[in-house]
Amino acid sequence: MNDIKVIINSENRTQINGLKAYEILMTVNDPEYDVPQKVLCVFVEKDQKVYMLQFIADSGSFNEYLPIFNNVTSTINVTSTINVTSTINVTSTIKLG
């Protein structure tokens, strides 16, 4: 079994296009990969539903591609209800509001 280590670097409440949002930046050290990965999860809430966007890159190139991801997230506009099923393991409790 892999000994994956996750470090939460930052957690922030924010808004994207007027929608409540929460960002978590993590560093993931997985022995299966040669270099640490940085993971940015953005949770956006609308109509009591939460949508997640995730950006993953090698630590060395993360900052290079971050502006592209931020550009994508800044254009989020949830216009209709969709059903999404996803499983994530979270080690901290997140409350939007």
C-alpha cells in the first residue's frame, strides 16, 4: 500500500461570479510519482448543491499553469441543475455560508 502524504497549504472562503466558494490548496506526496503534486480544489455552492473543480500539477510547474485555472474558475456560471455523483475523502469539515 502506498504511503501518500497530504499537506493542506491553505484554505480560503471566496466568491466566484457572486457564488459562494471555498478553495483548498494541498501538496500531495505519492511515492508512485517522482515529484510532489500540488492540488487546488475549488468548491462552488448554488441552490444547496456543491460543485467541485480540481487543478493538479507537479509542484514545479503549478504556478506556471495556475493563471489558466484561475481564468477558467472565474468564468463559472451555473445556469441549470445537473446531477453529479463523486466520491472524495476529506480530512477537514467544510461549511459554506
